[in-house]
Amino acid sequence: MGFEADVAAKYDDWYRRPEGRYADALERELFLRLVQPRKGQSLLEVGCGTGHNLEFFRGLGLEVAGIDPSEHMLEIAGKKLQAGATLCLGQAEELNFEDGSFDIVTLITALEFCSDPAEALKEAARVAREKVYLGVLNKASLLAMVRRVKGRFRESVYNQAKFYTIWGIERMVKRELGNVPLAWGSVLLFPLGWHRYCHRADRLLCFRRNPFGAFLGLCIDVAGCSGEVARVPSLYAPQASSG
């Protein structure tokens, strides 16, 4: 089994561990607080992986679709979601959807693995009608430092990731999309192995504009965009026939 197939097969194992369940619960709560999705809205997850988040989004009553560059990941997602989601093979930088196709577009731990993060962000904003949600790994967190150190001694998917700070993400958003309204927060201030002992203190510090949480959530209101950057047609967008 190749590295990619092996990662796909083991991806959901993380969420079955106590620390994985803990992190997942806080990350989902952060999404709900920032995005405030409404039942019946349409959502595209860019970098949907094995469909773990899509299951959650579908459970909220959203109409879901996902796109991912890995056939191995999508195969698992297809078995998991059955006919409950539209799944596509493709790249974040080349979304084959019309402008404003979805109410919400998410990139959750996906921007870190994009070859061109700025283009992926612009594409997400192009196909979103209302909001783009970014869930990113925070370079300025203790957990990120631990992962980078571990990656020096063993093969890890995080060795391929580009970590961000909230300041770097805000600069990218402003540069690529203009002065769009943006709300953000973070979770997971303490190492995951400490969650049994620090979960109360962790929750007190979570969901705030704290720049040191291991997971940053940013909700971009593309519907409130004052500029034109987010709505520039992409070269990859399907073009209407002139015939």
C-alpha cells in the first residue's frame, strides 16, 4: 500500500481516539459559532478527504458536496456517505463549478496542502454565495511545534503541510479578496495529551480571538464583499455556451 492509500485508510482512526474526539468536538463547535449554518443551505467542502466533516454537515440538514484530489480518500467517503453527497475528484485551485454555486464553501485543514493557497482561496470565494470557512493549523501554537519536531524523526502527513498564523491568513485574505468582513476564533490551547486535566481551562480560553490556539477558524463573508476580487470569473469556471 502506498503512502497516500495508507494515510486514507488510517485517516479516521484519529477521530476514534480520545484526543481526536476532543479536538473534533471543539473544532465543530467553532464552526457552528462562526458560520451559523441554516438547515437547507448548500455546502461544498474543498479537501473533503474521507467525508468525516461531510457527515457532520449533512447531519445539520445541509445539502453537501465534496471535492478532493485523492481517489483513495473519495472512495472511503463514497462508502460512508452513499448517495447523501455529491463527490468530485479535483484540485482546490481549479473548482469546476459556476460562480456562486454554494451558500457555504469550507477548506478545513486543506489550505495547508494546496500547491497555490492564494488561488484556492480565490476559487472558494468565487463559488460561494455567502460564506467561506477556513479551518487551518496554527503555526504559532504549541501543538504545531510538537508536530514539526516529531516530523523530523518519522514520516508524517504534517511534513507536507504549510502551517499559518492568523496574521498571515488575514493578510492573504485581504490581498486576494479585498476588505471582506471576517470573523475568527481558535481552539485547543493546550497539548492534546493534556485534555483530561485541562479541558475546563481549555474551554474557557477557546472560541475567542486567541492567536495561539492550535486550530484557527475564519469565516469570510463573501456576500458582504465591498470589492470585486472575489467575483472575478476563474479561468477554470464552466463557461456558458454562446450557441
